[in-house]
Amino acid sequence: MEFMYNSIIEFLVDAGDIHDRIDRGKEYKKSAEKCSELYDSLKGSLNEEQFKIFNDYVDGQMLCESEANIAYFKAGVKFAVRFMCECMN
């Protein structure tokens, strides 16, 4: 992945969706495709009520993962700042 920005701050605040600028790699793409196939397969085998419950579960699971990813990101930034401060001493 090639950055076209002069700073990390510029990268983070630039217009557009940051998720579109992050290369998730082959394994992520492979796993995402598999999940999509499984979701579609399961969707076709459940009745309407079962699918609604399943879909609510998937939405909840995605929210949990999003919150965890935000926490991981914040912890990573804090670690990087502390690391840089220690390196400067």
C-alpha cells in the first residue's frame, strides 16, 4: 500500500472513508467471501422469523466487533505514543 500523504494526521482526516484506504489482505477477503456465502446459504434455509432472529444476532455481533476494533485501535495509538515518548528520552 502506498501512502500519498505527508503525515498520519493528514491521512486520518482526509475526506473519504478510511476503510477504503486500508488493504485488508488476501486472507481477510477470502474469509469475507466465505462468510457471505454462508450467510446467503443460511438465509435461504431459514423461515422469515428464524432469519429475522439470525439477522439480529449478526447485527449484534458486528456491533460488538466494531466496539472491540475501536478499543484495539485506541490501545494501539496509546502504545505508539508512549513508545515514541520513550524513544525520545
